[in-house]
Amino acid sequence: MTNTVTEAVHRCITPIQLDFTTARTSSLAQDQLKAAHEVGGDPRDSADLFFYRSVLESGLTVRLLAMLQADSQFGIGAAIECAWCLHYIICSNINDELLVAQGAISKCSSLLIKLGAAVASGSSEEGMELLISPLLRCLGNLLAGPGYDYCQEQLGDNRLLVALCVFIQAFLRPQSHVARESLWVINNLTAENAVFCSAVLCLNLVPVFVELLPYSKGINITTLRLLCNIAEKGPEYCQHLQQKGLLPALCATLRMADPEVVQLSLELLCMMVASSSQIASEFVQQEGTHVLEAIQYNSQEEVRLRASYILERYLNPHCLVNPVT
């Protein structure tokens, strides 16, 4: 059955027979077939693996990638369905290298850049977020998966970072999941990648992220993670974060009730104050030591220990430049 359906879908979206109805119907069929394989089963089940392998071997993904056009004659609906199909296929992790070789990274990123420009100019089509979301998931999962090393050569365009920040600012309130997914992609881009961390600094995107720290629903958690990625790159990166107003924002997140926010804030603060005694002194001047002293009464032992360690190791008056008396 799997081969029969895959072949039928493949024929539906060949250039000769392609129209809006067949394109959308075929992608919906692919969507439903994928969902059927998920019901009550392990995604690593042999039947699922066979299905995804047959999809890749048939060349169907090449056709789906060709359909990723926001302004095609078939409208945005067909592109949305094809993007979701690709998302499901990518989640199988069957052959990320092949998907990258077929241009999945470059196609998704180039379309996101185009959509970002449209959103920024106010000329985006209604419902554009329905296409942006699966594209973000496709890109984010490829970056997070085992095929990350194969993605580098298709990720050289800094305009992608700009587009992702446009989505964050445009959809933060009306469609917060799009903002959160955009942050997740940036987090995956900057993980162990000094090139994209440097691009964040050069494009002056840090203030955008600092302004997101008061927001909940996973927004501040993902933001803290990507800021940790940047701080890990060394003292110069930490100094830039300091200059862009990160320390006052950290004082606020350290007071939040969410334990994960507090843990990530402590992790980021530790890297910041460890990188420079001047940064440590500024944190003290902003009465950050009082915040850490309060955290020493936190119910979680790990959090208490981390706060105590930072106080004793980096905020001790003997370790500071021009300590406050």
C-alpha cells in the first residue's frame, strides 16, 4: 500500500498534471498517510521506516521542494501542505544528508528570507504564518538532527537571521508560537557556531533578544539558551552582551518564578561574570548580589548551590575591579 500511495502522490505533482486541486489533494494524502502510521505506534517502527525510505527513494521530496513557492500559480495553500509533508519526512531522520543534498536547507531558508521581506514591508498575504511555521520546523529539525554538519554550506546568508527576527517581532503577540519557533531556529543556528554568533553581534540583534526576556510561554527560555550560545564563545562576546544591556535584564529574570528561567539565567550570568571582573563589578553595582543572596533560599538545591558558587567565586570583593563598599 505504501508504495502505491507514494507513486500516486508522485504522479499527481509532476509538472504535467500539476494544478491546485491535485497538488493540495496529493499533499493532504501524504499528510494523512503519515498520520496513520503514527497512530498507536513507535515512529521508529519498521513500517514507518519503510514508508519514509520509499518516499525518499521515489524522489517525491524533490517535487515537494519545488512546490515551496509563496507566489506560485497554485496559491499559498499548496505550499503550506507541501511544507508540512516535508516536516513530517524530516522528523523521521531517515536520511538528512539526502534531504540537504536535494536543497532542503537552501530552499527553506531562501523562502523564509523572502517571506521575512514581505512581512517587514507589510505586503505579506493573509495566513502567511501558516507557511512560515512548517518551514521553521523543517529548518530547525534539520539543524538539530544528525545532518547538521551537512547543512553548513547552505547556511551562509545572514539575511536568514534578519528574517527570523522580523517574524519574532511581527508575531510575538498575535501568533506567539511563530516567534517561539523562530527563536528555536536561531538557537540551533548559534549552537556551537561562532559564525552565526558573530553575525548576531554584527547585525545588532542582541537588543531584540534582551527585550524578549520578560515574555513567558517559552519565549524567554529559548532566548536565554541562544544568549548562552553567544556567551560561550568567549570574553569579547560577553562584553558585547554587557554593552547591550543584558545584566539589568538578568537581574529581572533571576527574580522570576519559573525554575528553568532561573537556572538558565544563572548559567548565563556565570559565563558573564567569569569572563571579566569588570562585568562582575557592574553586576554588583546593580545590586545583583542581593538577588543571588535571595536565591540561596530557593527550594531547589542545584539552584542554591549555583548562586552560592557565583557569589563566592566571582563576586567576592577581592575578585572585583573597583568593588562597591
